[in-house]
Amino acid sequence: MDRDLDIGALSATPDSAGDTVYPKEENQRMLEKLFKLKDNHTTVRTEVLGGITTFMTMAYILAVNPSILSAAGMDANAVLMATALSAFVGTMVMALFANYPFALASGLGLNAYFAYTVCGKMGYSWHLALLAVFVEGLIFIVLSLTNIREAIFNAIPVTLKKGVSAGIGLFIAFIGFQNGKVVVNDDSNLVSIVNFHDVDFHTIGISALLTLIGLMIIFILAIKKVKGSLLIGIFATWIIGIICQLIGAYTVDAAKGFYSLIPSYSSFDITSIGLTFGKAFDMQGISFKPLDFAVVIFAFLFVDVFDTLGTVVGCANKAGMLDKEGKLPRIKQVLTADAIATSVGAVLGTSTTTTFVESSAGFAEGARTGLASVVTALLFLVSIVFAPIFTTIPSFATAPALIYIGFLMIESVVEIDFSDLTEAVPAYLCMIAMPLMYSISEGIAVGVISYVIINLVCGKAKKITPLMYILCLLFILKYGFM
């Protein structure tokens, strides 16, 4: 007998039909059974690529979240650990429970509210803020299991969902231009394009230039239909940045947020998680007003619910995952996974864990199942050990990817019926409000309120669902009392 065949036979196992199954074949069958790859018209390679791309575009949270929450008095290393672990748990639950390529991590905006409003302006300890996040997560779980969140998702009109998708596209493109220093603050006009003559070229200027170079790389690769264009673009821009640092075109200025682009490994104390783990329940010597505490919980809950719904609607719509009625299969599992992640994150020691809009990067690479989320989750777990390396990824390298994703998501605007102004105007207001108000949830609020008022006044009240009336009232009350 041939020696190679003999060795292969030893490593093979018979399946239920008696046929010989080799390890690689067996693994493929297992992945197919878990994630339904063929049914979703995808492959292992595509899912892995999508998972890596999603991680690369959201790895910045490992550096940003500790920076923000440390302002509340929390240990930065402990927060980094909690951020990575909560992202791992939340994204893995999403992968195995919902089988969608959504990734989760500590949400921006909510972490700022946590640090600067609850712990800063209101004067509460970060322990109490974590408890509020934990309670919000529990309420979120109840809302998900009782179909309330699913009902909200399904109650939003299809046209408004198209507006949400396009609005998120504008929003993340704007974030990309900001992160890449192409768009900067302006005292007269709020924002303006970077002026290369008035800024330090070796920090802000070169970052803006590299962002534009990276954007062209990604667009050219995408036009040529190169697989993995986003990931290639991120790494290519990063490498060009490293070259710029080596020749002196890019200058390190940590005080202004411009760090070394050259990866380095340094020891990281993984036991630091003990400084935040379980502290949400450490209320010794802490007093608070029940009404204020309830307001904090509601604020966390409100933003979390509608940010998640907006992200899920936008990404799923762009990927063609919504059915003819505009509904997403297994939406309950998606929302429940998001809710579980929030409470787990609070126990670990981080602010609200939510579904990231950067998940759209994986969708753009063709990811369609939870296998991509498994890859993203594992990378967050690995990042605990290699945190100093992952946090080296510069914003100008990931910014072009966000801008490109914005381009892909805004395509849904062509599906809006602009001949029916009762449908088109609310969708337009929703999409334009997101970047201008810098919030997905605020954009949804504007869209819902305008949809109800316009259709009610124009004699088309029959198409407004009861839940839309309730949402409209809740949004109005929010603006009136919060």
C-alpha cells in the first residue's frame, strides 16, 4: 500500500453513510451545518476575510474606549481588557445565536455620556454608572425576548429603512473624513476641509494626505474587483505611513494624538481586569437619587435601542438580507445577543456594548454569516495579548475604509420613491439628520416624527401603524424632558 495513502487513511473517519471523511472535509461540513454557508451564497474564505476586515475597522475602540472611560477615574488597562473581552463575548454570541456577521464592542457616544455626563456633570461614581448599564442591559433582554424590539423594527416603514441605511452611509463617511483629518473643526462654519498651509503638515497634514491616498487605493481596487480591497487598502495605507515616519514626513506627537505607526510589543498586565470586574455591584458608601438613576438608565436604553436598530437595518438592507416586507429573519436573536453583550460588558467593566456600524465593512467584503463574527470575536480575544500592536493601527488607515463603506450604503437612496413625498421627505430628513446631528438614533427620531406628522396631516393616517404613533410620542417626550 502507498505510504501516503496509508497515513491519510489513518487520519480519516467514516461518516454515517460509511464513506471516508477526511479532517478538512469534516471541518467544512461542520462549518456548513453551523453557519449555512451555501444557503447564504458565501465561502469560508469570504467569511474569514470579512471578519478580519470588520476587526481592522473597529480595532480603534481598544485605544479610544480606555482613553474616554479613564476620564471617569477607571483604570485604562482594565478598561482595555474589559473592552476586548466584552467585544469577544458579544460578537461570539451574535455569531452562534443569530448567525449574522454583526460585531459588537463598547459604543462611541454612549461611553462619552458615561464618562462626561453621568460621572462628570452628574457627579456619580463609575461603579454606579456600570450598574446603570447592567440594568439597562437586563431591560434590553426583556424587551428583546418579549418581541417589543422586534415589533419596533418591523413597524418602521420600508422607505424609512432605506433612509436609515443611506443616512448611516453619510454618517460613517463623515466620521471617516474626520478621523482622517480631511475634515477639521472650524470656528466660523463648524467644519471645513483641512488647510495644509495652516496646520502642522507632519501630523495633521500628512494624515489627511495619507487618508486620501488610502481612499484612492481602495476605490481603484474595488473598481478592478480585487477581493479584499478594504483590508488591502488599510494595510497599504498603514505601510505607507510607516515609510513616512521612517523618512521624517510623519512626526510622532503623542500629546496631540499622533502616535508611532511602527508596531511594537510590550508586556501587558492581564490581571488588571480585576480593577473593574464586578465593580458594578460594589455600592458601598455610594448614594444616589432614584429618579436621576432612572433617567440615566433610560438614556442608555434609548440610545442603545435605536442605535442598534439603525445599524442592523442599514447593514441588512445594504446586504439584501431584508425580506419583501422589510423584515430581517432572526431579528429577535440579533437583538437579544446585543442585549446580553451590554450586561456582560457592564460586569466586566465597560460602558454599553452595542452592534458596531463598522460591521458594514465585513458586509462589503461579502460576509453573510456568523462565521465572520467568529473570526472578529477571536481577533478581539487575541488582541488582549497583542493590544499594543493592534492599537498601533492609525486612524488614517481605517478612515478610507469607512468613507468607502459610506459610498456603498448610500446606494439605497435610489430605492426610495421620490414621487411620493409623504414617503420621500421623512426618509430624506432621517438620512440628512444623522451626519448633521452626529447620531444614528437622532436621525431615526427625526424620521419617525416627520413621517407620522406629514402622513397624518396629509390624510394618509391609515398607513401609520399604532406603534409608529407610540414611537413618535416617545421621541417628542424625549426632546421635551431630557
